[in-house]
Amino acid sequence: MAARRLRRPLDPQVKGQLRLLELGLRGIVPAEKLWQKVLTEPERKQLGGDLEKCFVKLGGAVGMWQKLHGLDITSAVLDLARTLNGLNDVDYCWLRRKTAAQVRAEPAPPKPRYDQETGELWWGTKLIYTARLRRHPTNPECILKAFQQRDWCIRIKNPLRNPDLKTLHDAVAYLNTRVAVISFHSAAGGTRIAWRNV
């Protein structure tokens, strides 16, 4: 991914706020919180499976988040400050708006597209799965619909009517054996579902 370059210096107030947020994310405590409470097992494995080594190699929570999500440092700081340190929505949106105008736009990373009318799941121009549509949506179909409705966020709340962990795991396993290019996994004890490009 090409590095982003700033067009002009940030407003001093914005710069100061970002600096405070970044300082709050330094050290082992935020990294441990991220590792234990936010990251899924596949994400931990992607980072090498060892918190201490990962912390040293990537320089802490911000570097870990950047590596996982391919973000610039400003985006990683804002996301983590919101996730770990409770940055409120008003300040988050204000800082996003102020910093977004400062960076050149990069092409958005590809994401899937699910057509609920045909049951087709697309990755760009490639058809990667076709669901058999039924009168009542199956659990895998409910998962695909929920991701599409949320514009394919990396992680969403478990959309299944039956919150039973086995039901979720069965639906995820079904999708993972039939869908190419992406994989799904449960997160946060089955309360969330995540996807990633494989």
C-alpha cells in the first residue's frame, strides 16, 4: 500500500488532540487490552501469536492495528482511541473530518458485495458464492445480508435469531467451506462475526 502524504500541516488544535490520543495508546497496557479484549484468535495468529514479540516488533497497539487493517497512523490512532479509550463519537467524527481533508484519497480496499435478489456473492467482478434462496433465509444467508446492510464492516453483531454458539459456528463453517477469497469467523464469544480476505 502506498504511503499517504499530507497536503498541508494539520491545524494545531487537531495536532494536539491527536498527540494526546497517541500518548494514551503507548505502552504495554493498551497493547494488552487490545490483544485480550478486541482481537480475535485469527487476528492474534496473523500478528504472530505472541503479544510481547508483536509489541516489540510493531511498537505497540497502534502498530499492531496498522498491520492488521492497513491503516495510516492517524486512522489507527483514531480507531484505537475510540475502541480502547472511549473517544466519544463527536470528537471522533470531528477529528476524522479534520484529518481526512489532509490526506490524499487512496483507492478503497476491495470488499464483497451480496445481491439479496439473486443470492450471489461477488468479489469485484468475480462470483465467489451463490446461495440457494429459500422462503425463509438460512443462517448463512442472514450473515451475508447483515454484512451487506453494514457495507461489509470488518466485524458486526451476530445477526442470527438463535444466538446459540453452535448455530453460529455451523453457519460460519458452512460459509467457509463454500465461499472462495474470503473467510468468516466468530468473535467476542459468539456475539460478533468477522470476515477477512484470505
